[in-house]
Amino acid sequence: MNAVHFETDGPYCDQCTEKIERCVGGMPGVSIVRSSYAHGLTTVLYDADLVDAARIATAIRECGFAARPAPWYGTADMTLHSRAFSMSAR
């Protein structure tokens, strides 16, 4: 499983982030998607044999939001990442 993080511009409410999660979450190979409008961040766990980060970014854009890689998002920011994926059991 791979993880990719995108800065997402445009979402301004929970419904916007839910739209991203539905659009990307329905893709083959994507197992978990968490998006936060407050942080401007979308994190995706995916199977690289079935989908790649470029296709995921395209799907976010097709939902109506800007998406670009978030290379700054690393171990210092893992609190948000951990919270997002612990919510996956809901």
C-alpha cells in the first residue's frame, strides 16, 4: 500500500471534502481517502498496481477541486495522517 498527500484548494465545507472522498474512494485500487478543508489536505492510501498518484490527482480535479502534491507533508505532520486513518473504521 502506498500513501500520497495532496494540497487541495477549493473545498470549504464538509460536503466538499465528502465529495472528494466519494470521487476518489470509488476508484479501483484506492482503499482509504481522507480530506480536510481546514488543512487543505487530502491523503489517499492506494495500491500502485491498480492506480497511480497522477490519476488520483486527476480524479480530484474532475470533482472540481485543485490538487497538487504536498511534498512538505512528512513525519512532523503525521498526527493528522494518523487521525484520518483511525477514522476509517467509522
